[in-house]
Amino acid sequence: MAEDSGWYLAMGSKSVGPMSLPQLQQRLCGGSGMNTLVYGPGVSEWTEAKHIAAVAEGVGPNAAPPPPPSARRADEIDYEIFGEEMQYVEITLDPNEMVLAEAGAMMYMDPAITMETVFGDPSKQDTGLLGKFMSAGKRILTGESLFMTTFTNSGSQRAAVAFASPYPGKVVPMHLDLLGSELICQKDAFLCAARGIQIGIAFQKRIGVGLFGGEGFIMQRLTGDGIALVHAGGTLMRRSLQAGETLKLDTGCLVALSPSVDYDIQFVGGIKNTIFGGEGLFFATLTGPGEIWCQSLPFSRLAGRILANAPRSGGSKGEGSILGGLGRMLDGDND
């Protein structure tokens, strides 16, 4: 349903979102209150939550209470996503709050933000030298840098830091506290997360999946009870699979999945399909129950198209002109 996504709530002069309807209702239950201004599908202007039936029906005396504040380990960061196809996310931190990110992802930050490069997983810096080497080794296995970067608000007021997507696509907020505190994602999907989120590795137990599944034997495992932001290429699709329900997809289009989802591969079948179908030898098969996220433009596909159309040996493909290189010379465009 369209009403289940695209919701925002007002916090001071800023809007927080987008988020799903259940996520909005949980925030309202968690302290924002029904007098908070919200905006979303079917709402023409900022309106108090108590006046929107779709929002109010899930928030009331019988609504489940939020977990005790002391039980939460991750920082409660606020975020806002900007842009359409080349997005960036601005994280607003309270004093002493921290966000961790992949090296090189930062776009800008306020003067009160302190940046520090950390060896290994920032959430495991108290495990000693051996623990740091082990966490760094896990990052090497996933193809990431040995180092991560932390950004801490060292001031006395709220401050912001922003992170940009590495290629065209969507920045996707993952509320791990609403997703069972664990998520498996492709190796290069992670962008940034609140302090308290742990970035580990998930091994593919099936040899076939590791060799032909498109993601290799190792994927990233995000655990914790806070917010992590991941990046997907092109347009994102989220789907809930029921128990026993199976979906076939291109092996490169998988972004993330719940640990309860069974991930396997299946031979395409047929000589013509295999040789001329253009989809490779295998499909990825995902079997529920659980949530999956898919992307319409894997980076490997984007890079392959760019490489296929790049000039070779200093020449040009001359696209858009029947005469090709000769046309460029006649036009005076021969740089």
C-alpha cells in the first residue's frame, strides 16, 4: 500500500523521514506525541498526527509501549534524506552522539563535529589489539577498507554531518530495532550508522551461492537496535515474503535481506536462455519468511555499460553521428 511509506514528522524546523507508517507510529508512541506535525500520503499539508485517521488508529491506549530507554544501546540519531537520483543524507547529532561511516563517504559537517579515523570496527575498540585486528580482518574479507571514520558532536548544541551516495540510487534507512536487530546486506551497501551498530560478516554456507550468487561467499551483517543507512543502485524495491514464498531475481539486484530468508541460486535452464538470454547462468532465489530489498541498477551493471561504451585506444564511438569520428572532425570537435 502507498500509505505504508513516505511519511515525515516535524522536529523543530526540520523534517525527519521518509519512514513507513509503522515506524512513524512507533516514534509517536516513543515520545513525540500525537500533537506532532506529520506529512505523508493523502495529506496535503503538515497536520497534527491525532487528526489523521491512518496514523491515529495504530497509536492509542492499547498500543505497545516503547522499550525502556536504558535497554537501547545505539544512539538515537535524526536524519533527513535529500535528492532524488543522487541522494545524500544529513545526520543531526545531539551533544556527544556519534555516527560511524565508511571512509570517504562524508559530504560536509558542522564545525562542532569531530572526525576520527578508527582501525577496524568502532563499536569494538575496547577489545584490545587482537580484537581490533580481527574486526579489521573481517572488513578486508568484505572488500572494505581497514579503517572506518567516526563523527562525534563535541559541542554543546545539536550539529549535523552529511554523507553522499557513491553512485546513482537511493539512500535507505534501516531501523534495526524494527527488523529483529539484524540485517544481511551486500558488501558495499553500508553507508553510515548510529554508534552502537556493529558491522560484521555473514558467510554463505552453500558453495553454489558463494561462487555464482553475485555477492561471493561473504556479505555484511548489521546488528544492533539503532538506525543504519545503506545505499541501493537505481530504484529500490522492498518486499515481504511469506513462509515458503519464493522470488527469483538477478544475482546482482539483491541489496539486503532478513536472516530468516533462505538465499540460494537456480540454473537458468535452456541452451538459448543460457547463451543468448543475457541474464547469466543463474538466478538468485529467495524464500520466505522475511523482508528483502532489491535494486534496479547494480553498480556492476552500471560499470559494465560505461566500460562497453567507453572510447578505446584514444578513439571515440561517435554516438549520435552517422559519420562517427569523421563527423567530429568536420564539426571541429576533435579534442
